[in-house]
Amino acid sequence: MRLQKVHRGHRFREKAILAIMRVMAGHAPGVVRTLFYRKEFFGGRFSELTQQVMRGPSPWSVGERETFAAFVSQLNQCVF
């Protein structure tokens, strides 16, 4: 369950991106809405961390890390 503000409290730029996602994919994933909401508090830092984990130095290839993420998302019944 997310706060209603996470669904409606975005700036114009983020609203436009979410609208494009809805048109292109039929929905905007909740994780994207959460990352856009109060970006300076959570979304920006979390996105940086995710980039480091998914693209930084690792014994696993980027493809393997993406496969792991997709598998975990499926287990969590996450459409993202």
C-alpha cells in the first residue's frame, strides 16, 4: 500500500514521463512513481545505488545481474 501522495504528488516533468509510460506500456510501475516522489530524499540516492549495483564492478555480467533482478521481481509478483 502506497500513500496517495506518491500517486499524485509529482512535478510536471515526472507527470509527463508517467503519462508517456501509461500510453506506451498501459501503466506506470509503482516503483517508478516511488522513485519520482521526493527524489531528493529517496529516489535520487536509491537510483544511484541501483546503478552501482547493476552496472558497477562485479564478477557477474550485466546480463546476469538483470536476470537475477527479473527473477526476484517475478518471485515478488512485481510487474516491473
